[in-house]
Amino acid sequence: MFFKRCRHERLSDVKDGYQYCEKCNKAFEAPVVECQHHWVERANLNTENIRFGNVYQIIFVLKCKKCGEIKTVTIV
């Protein structure tokens, strides 16, 4: 008796971090895809000298709209 081997050509969408072969239902670990960040400004902080009105640095706090990652960008 001979068994046909599945080639796992058609994989389903990612479920629970795995992709499943649609023919034999074998699970494969899904490849990790990094977020294509869409940054939105959450805050704008200025450090300045009030007496002379000089701005020393500007700090932008950005948050990704998709995954929620937060980063800061400082301009001196």
C-alpha cells in the first residue's frame, strides 16, 4: 500500500501563529512579518529658555497606529 505525500502547496491564512496545509491539515509556523508602522504624533515637548525665548530641543512622542509601539524623536 502506497501513500501519496502531500506537497503542502496551499497554506491557509495565519491562525494562532501557524499556517495549516489545506489538504492534509499539517501545521507550519507562520513567518514573522514586521509592522509597517504608521506613526501618529502623540505629544510635542519643547525645552526652552523662557527669559530669552531660545528653544534648546524639541521632543516628538510618536505612536504607531497599527501596533501601538511608541518612540521618541529628539531634535536639538
